[in-house]
Amino acid sequence: MLEGYSGATRLIPIVGDPIAQVKSPKGLTRAFEAAGHDIIVVPVQVAPDDIADFFRTADRVRNMDGLIATIPHKFAMLAHATTVSDRARLLGSANVMRRTPAGWHGDMLDGLAFVAAIAEAGCKVAGARALLVGAGGAGSAIGLALLEAGAAHLAVHDADAARRDALLKKLDGAYPGRLSIGSPDPAGFDIVANATPSGMREGDVPPVLLDRLQPSMFAGDVITAPEITPFLEAARAKGCRIQTGVGMFDANTVLMLDFFTRPA
């Protein structure tokens, strides 16, 4: 482990509004330390009206090697990046950005982390029928990653029909004929992914009809606290294999470590 921090320590802020709920700075900093990198991840709260100014300031901070965006700044991060990955461009958002000789390079890792986590737990994505609940930033990234990993069909359900339809249109351009409008009924699917906040608070309406879960299904969630949401608890009781948001977080840590330490 590194002996504290010094003037040589490199900075990677994680920026959001609010930011107090974010648990990742400590875990990411420890991951960088364990890999022998003198890097610290620090939380920074910036309002949407100020985010463009913040990014312009970041351009001038020479010991800042990267940035991580959380709600609601993933769209603004994409707009500020000089270059972006194909998936970030398709999704219209980025959650990580690293400094390169040509400027900032942005990417979206949330979907890759979800798929890596469920694969680690034994879920086979290739050829599967998947139901995605939640078409926001994380959900959009998960939907794309499931299709990239070979899911045969993806149904999308979101309480906001306009947001759902926008994601379906976006993904259908890249994967025509493999998408449909979903519902809260998980019957007939191999993978059920919750990418909504449902389950974070006591009394939340479950993301799907829990009594329609079947033992053959794999259930995955993005929520880290509680780690076992009512959705996952019900799925496990039905005999489903599950993966938690903590597993996704762990996978994201590995991906971010690679992203930020990759040679320019």
C-alpha cells in the first residue's frame, strides 16, 4: 500500500449532484493503491448549471488524470469529451473520461460492468431473452451491453413511455429486430434486470411482478444498498440465480482501474 498522499498524487474526481450517497471513492482509491498507483478518487458536488465551468476548469488542472460522472452529469461529460467510444456515442452519455495527449476520451462502463457481474455469477447472456426494467442512463447502458453480449431479444419496460421508446429506437438502429416493448411481467424471459431505484426504500413498488418469477430465470439489480433488494430476495426464494448491485460495483471498479491506467 502507498504511504499516504503527496504533491505527486494524481486526482480523479467523481462529480455529481447530489454526491453524499456515492460510496465508490474509497473503494476505487483502495483499488488504485492495491495496484500500485498513486491516485486518489474524491467526491465533488457540482450543480448542473455549473458543470460546464467545472469541466473547463478541469482542463487546466494538470494533476487531474480523469473524471467520473454520476447523476446527472453523464450527458454533459459526453459533450465535453474530445473523443468517445462507439458505445458512449450511441448511448449519448459517458460516465468516465481520461486525459490523453489529444484531449479527454470518454466511455460508458455501466453496462459492461453489469454484464461482467452476471456472467461471473454464471449467467449465460448469449442467446438469452432479457427483460430490462428502467431506461435511464444505467439502464440504457445495460440494454446495449446485453445486446452486444449476444442476447437474442431485449424487452424494455419503463414507467416513462417516452424514455422507453427513445431507448428502443436508439438500440434498434444498431440491433434491428431484437427489441420490443416490455411490461412488469417477467414470464418468458431468461434474464430480468432491474435498472431502476425500486428497492432502495421500504415500501417501493417492485420493478416486476414477483409472483411471475421462475426458477430458470437470472435476476440482476443495480442497487447497492440494500444489497439484497426485495426483488432479489423474491427471486432467490423462487430458486433464481441472482447478482447484486455490489457485484456490478466490483466489476465496474475493475473496468475503471483498466480505463484510467491504460497507456495513452
